[in-house]
Amino acid sequence: MAVVDPLRPRRAESGVLDAAEWRQIDEAEYHDAHADFLTPSTFVRWDGSVARFSDELAISASRPGRWLADLEYALAEAISYSPGFTRVDTPIERAVEIRRGVCQDLAQVFIALARQRGIATRYVSGWLYRPGANAPGESHAWAESFLPEAGWVQLDPTHPEPDLTRFVRIGSGRDYADVPPVKGTYIGPAAEDMSVEVAVLREESHAWRGGVVDRAS
């Protein structure tokens, strides 16, 4: 059993940043520090149908934090969460065209549009903790954007304004290709297959503070 600390994620606060932040995002220092998360990658591009989709959304906000929050909600409304219409290797252009997809598709479209706007954004892979759910754990994908003065903030176009304390972060990268849930090399008969079941549980933690144990469950 693996025990994972989900950390304390941050949300993009609409009132934290002002228009001056756009100028900081445009500076060379910002681009140099976050170049990997500002350029196209294996599954993240913004030409053709993705660029037209961005124009259709026409998101405009004076503050980067507000712009990201508006994009989060706009994607949730524009693209229906519909399993079975895409695969892990489906181009985001396809998800935009059919307006259907799963969390991976929504996260990568979000990343593409944020990078197009000049905001460094990365892909996060992990699991959802669902209290009381009588089912195996559910893998999930969301996004993180870097804003000056605020750092990395987390956004999820699949669940706008989510309870991020229930997100179990496994890793992050430029897109799905960097952090797939399972990756490796198999040697054996072609008829073999693999079955994996993950249970996401909350474990009682014991943290020392000045000689006193804080208990949180």
C-alpha cells in the first residue's frame, strides 16, 4: 500500500492579481523559467480547430486569475464529460471537434488555451478520493498554472471549483505523455493482460507540534 500526501493545493483567486500581472507574464524572465510549460508538447497544441475554439470562447478578463477561472468554467460548459468517445492518444483537436471527452481531454485543452494566452500551465495526474464511494478509486487529471506572486495554482475544467483536498497528486508534466498512470515495458505472450484496482483511502495522520501529537482523520 502506498501512502500519498496530497499536499495543500491552491486555487486561482480572482481578486489576488491585477492587470500588472499580465506584464509580468510577458517578461522574458517568466518565459525562461517556465519554457517547458509555455510551448507545444506531445498532446498539447493550439493551431487549427483548437485556435478557432479559443476564438469562439472569447474569454476576456483584466486579471490572469479571473481569466483562468473563466476558462475553467467555459470548458466545463463547452465540452461534455463523456467516457467512450476518446482514448488516451486522441488528439485534443478531436475532443474540441466533437465537444466530448474525459478529464484528460479537458485538462489538455485547458493547458493548450492557457499556454496560447502565455500562461505557463502543466498537466497533473492523480486520483480522486471519494468518501463513502463503494467502488475502486478513480484516476483523474487536472491542470496547474503558474502566476507571479501566487505560484502554482490548480484548476480543474472537469470539476470547476472542486474540493482540492480530495485530489491525490501523483505527478505532473507537460501533458499526459509525461505522466501516464501506468508506464513500462512488458515481455511475454501477447495474450496476457493486466488488471489493476486502486483503493483511495484517508488514513489517520499523526503530526508532531511542540511535543504534542495532532491527530487528523
